Amino acid sequence: MTPRARMLLCSAIRHIVLHAGALVMLTPFIWMVSTASKPQTEIFSSDLHLIPYHFALWDNLRIAFAKADLWRYLLNGLIVTTSIFGLQVLVALPAAYALSKLRFLGRDVLFALVVFCILIPPQATAIPVFLLLHKLGVLDSYAALVLPFTISVFGIFLMRQFFKTVPDDLIDAARMDGISEFGIVWRVMLPTAIPAVTAFGIFSVVAHWNDYFWPLIVLNSEHLQTPPLAVAHFRNNEAGANYGPLMAAAMVIIAPLVIAFLFAQRRFIEGITLTGIK
Amino acid sequence: MAEIEIRALRKAFDGAEVLKGVDLTIHDGEFISLVGPSGCGKSTLLRVIAGLEPQSSGEVRIDGASADGVRPSARNLAMVFQSYALYPHLSVFDNIAVPLRMKRLSALERAPFVGRLMPGRRRAERVIRDDVERVAAQLEISPLLKRKPGQLSGGQRQRVAVGRAIVRQPRAFLFDEPLSNLDAKLRVHMRAEIAQLHRQLKTTFIYVTHDQAEAMTMSGRIAVMIGGELIQAGAPAAVYEDPCDIRVAEFVGTPKINAFPGRIRSDGRLETLGHVLHMATPAPEGECRICVRPERIELASQGLLSGTVVHLENLGSEAFVHIGSAGTDAPVVARVNDPSQVPAIGATVGYGFAPEAVRAFDVDGKRIATSIPSRVERPREMAVV
Ligand SMILES: Nc1ncnc2c1ncn2[C@@H]1O[C@H](COP(=O)(O)OP(=O)(O)OP(=O)(O)O)[C@@H](O)[C@H]1O
Ligand SMILES: [Mg+2]
């Protein structure tokens, strides 16, 4: 075999493996779109077909929007995820700055604790947090959805690792120029850390937009429910699961994430190329 | 305009002493260079002066007032960093304007959105704009004001960093190896520019470098630091001619000064490699080092000392001949002013030096006072014996 042919073969194998992986990841989504586009009769028909014979996506969407106040759920999701992310940044950036750039007694111990906290699954602390919120009297409110997540140890860790790469001279220059320590966090570190903040934003928003567990525990009122709870509505109907509108609703609630991700991905790459540190 | 006094300054990092008692007075308007090998504590000293690092003991006084506990910005010193340390997200204009905005605008006026509505803000911004543009014109970076630091060459970033320092009219400038990231040609050019800037501003300049050519050419005084101690401070020529310590003698001057093993005899005469030098010293009998600069070594056909040429460095205008000889650890380097006269590699050459060229140091590296006893009949100047 000539080297050229061998290279082609290697490349072909690589592509086949990657495509197979992509297919596995995409199948549920494709199935969701397919189901959302089928009328009820086709969903339960015994022959498997991806392309619906009758295109019923609009009908399913109409039913979905009629049955549940999807706009309300989307708005709730937006309020909750942005508040969580905003507060997380507000806490994580100063903490990460202190852990990476200030010298004080016990810094390394504190950082070790932060790393340790990453290992604790949120379910493990769910009951104490629930009781705490109960004592505070804020169960069944936006506060109950937001407050437990304002301190993100993962965010602190991520930002701290990024801040480590910011040259010390830059901070010293800022001090010479008369910028205060908090000023350094917001005026110097934040702008240089935009790519890291964006990456953290993706993680945070995706995790809390899709969170099913916590809202299910702390919420009773329907008008506060977040998108994943909305999908559950369609399942619990007395008439049995109505899969067409359910899948249509699922499509609606992941659409903002997909759009936001595509948008953030561009910002992400832009951010990396723009911050010309060095 | 500031006189800076450093008294018995010590600094330790986690028990490791980096500055071991530095005393230095920097006069108002002086251009002083701190030189020394890598890791000797130059940057640390500069950072203590700037207030970025607290000292372990000792004192820094600026214009007679103790600077202890005074915040870096309140000391009104400006610093130019080796890495330039420009804010990557701000334009050149904004980079230069930052120190002015921090000084002249209140916190409310600087706030992102509200600031614009504050009454005094527009007038202050106009004055800042004028100041930045004046400095930019002075440094010839006016066309670059809208660019981001990432879009500038090293030399241009250097100028922006200098601009950010001079715009606030500080009492003194601190430079930490500002030219070491530039290529050789630009470095020579910027050297002249910084010297020119000093003549213009007449402010105190403290300039850290490990490049002694830079220090020798730019400054009125150099201070040589080695291992956390300030060994000698003085005019460049004086430090070069009269080093008080063998480490200073070896650090200042390229190629390095030649060191021969020597002895002080009981009658006060010096000898090296079996030859008695025409020199006397009051120092007690014992081992010593006899040091001679390369340009003071003279090649001669009838050798007083002799060795084989092991290496040649021809720089075009001058050449350095490395002579390996028995008794010295490193080859002896001699400068030849006329490169066409250099001997071939492997040739045996004789060499010698005049007694005036000798700087002698004792075993601890301290300078030994020497004198040349007058002789009745003086044979040749360069005679060794
Ligand atoms: N923050 C710090 N923590 C611990 N040790 C430090 C710190 N800063 C400097 N040192 C140590 O202090 C010594 C002197 O450092 P310094 O940066 O002052 O050297 P320098 O003379 O500027 O060297 P160079 O010419 O390489 O810049 C070094 O041994 C360094 O390891
Ligand atoms: Mg240094």
C-alpha cells in the first residue's frame, strides 16, 4: 500500500468512527423531531419510519402551547438561569481572584476545600438545603430556585485556573495606576477572562435550565415551574401520554439552549482570539 | 522629582532572604541603573520601592517621608514592566488614560453608565484627552491610539507602556528591564530614547537591567547588586575601573575580566604564575586574585607569560583572542584592536600586562590596595616582572 493510500484509509476510518459517535448522540434528537412531526396515529403505528407521512408539527405545537403556558415556563427558565449565573459570577470572580492572586494565610487550604466541594453531588445536600429554605420561609419561590446555586465551587475553580494564567505584572500595573482590588476584579480580570466566563456560562445555564430534580422538590405553584417540569405535564395527563405535543414541547424548551449555544460558541472563539495577553 | 532613600532594607520570601540589607540614596533627578545577575533581587527591590511588596525590615523614604504603608498609587511613582503589562482589552488611548481617570474622576464618574450623566465628567474627559494626545505625540504613537495592544509590535507596546507611565507626571520612574523583549537593534534605539526622555523630564529614573551595556551607556550612576546585596554604586566608569569586589569586576565588562591566581609575598610584593609583579601591597601575606581586563592584555612575541590560542572572536572592528595557558582555569581573553593582526588558532603567543592594569582581590573577593613602587630606571611600561 502506498503511503498516500494508507493515509486516506486512516482518515476514512477516523471519519467513520466519529460519524458513528455523532449518530449515537444525535439519534434521540432526530427521533424527537420526527415524533414531534407525526400525528398521533403514526406515532403508535408498528412500522418504524423517520419521515412522517403526514406532517403534523404545527398541529402538535399548537396543542402543546394550548395545553400548557409554555411561554410562562420559558420565562421562568430565563429568570432562574440568568439570576443564578449572574450571582455565580458575582461570587466566583472575587473569590477566584483572591485564591489565585492574593497571598494570605490559609489560601491553599481554602482552595483545597473548594476542590473538595466539587466532589459533593448536589443531591447529597438537598435535604439540609431544603430544610434551610423552609426555615427561611422561601420555599416555592424564585429565591428557592436560585439561592442554593449562587456559590458555584466549579465556577470558582474554573475562574481561578484561568486567573492563574493572567500575568502578575498586569495586576501590579493596575495597582500602580490606582485601581482598587475590587476594581481589578471587574475592570482588569473580568475583561481578560471573557472566554472562561463564557465557558462557565454555558455549563451553568445548561445545567440549571435542564435541572429537573431541584425545581421538582421546592416548587408547588404551577406559575413558577421551569421548562423541564412543563414537559412532565404532558406525561401525567389522564388521557395517557400524548407524545406528539410532548415532543413538540420538548423541542420548544431546548430551542433556546441550542440557539444560545450557537451564539455563545462564536463569542467563545472570538473571546479567545481577542484577548491578546502577551 | 523625588529623592529616594533606602535604608537597611531586607526582604524574605518564606524564610529565604532575597534582599540582605540594602542601603542606597537616589538623588533627585538622577538616572540610576540597578544591575546584577539574574535572581539577585533587582526586581524585588524595585517592587518594594513601588510599594507592591512589603519589606521585612528597613525603610523606604521618598522625599524625606517614610513610604511605609503608603499604597502604590499614592506614592506617585510610575513603573514600566518587562512584559509591558498593558490592559489587553483596552485601546492604546484607554490604556494611557487609565491612570488619569483613576486619579481625576470620582468612583461615580467612572461607573459604566451612570458616569456619563455626571456633570463634571465631560470636562474632565476633555482634559484627559488632551493629556493623552500630548503624550502620544511626544512618543510618536498618535496613529496607534485606536488599536488594541494585541495589534502592536513589541517596540510600539513599549512606547505605550512608557506613555502610560509619563502621562501622570510621577515623582519618579521605575523601569524593570523594559527593553529585554526587544530585538538588538530596537533595543539600542530605545536606549537612546529613554536617555533622551530623562534629559527632557529631569525626573528620577530607576532602571533595572541585567544588561550592563545598557546600564553603562544610559545612566549617571550604576548600582551593582549581587546575591541580594548592593555591592557598589558609582559612576559607570568608576565602577568599571575601580571595582571594590571581584564579583563586581567580573559582572561589569564583556568579555569578563581575566583572573589569574596570585600570591601576596611576605615582603608585600604580588606574584602570579611564578612571576613577581612590580607592585606592592600593605595587605598581609596569602592567596589573592590578580585581575586584568581584556583590553589591557597585550600580546607580544617574546612572551612574558605564554599560551596557545584556543578560540578567536572576530567582531570586525576588534577581535578577542582566547589564550589557554597553564595555571589559569579559564582561557585568558585579550582584545586586539586590529583584527588583521590576530594570531592563528593553535599558535603559541606571549602576553603581558602593565602593573597599572592590575586589580587585585583577596580570597574573600575584596579589593586589595596596591601601589607601584617607583623604580630608578624604568624599563618598558608593559613589563610584568
Ligand atoms: N513572590 C515570590 N515568592 C518567593 N520567592 C520570590 C518571589 N519573588 C521573587 N522571589 C525570589 O527572589 C529572588 C530574586 O528575585 P528577583 O525577581 O528580584 O530577581 P531579579 O534580580 O529581578 O532577576 P532577573 O534579572 O531574572 O529579573 C529569586 O531567587 C526569586 O526566586
Ligand atoms: Mg527581574
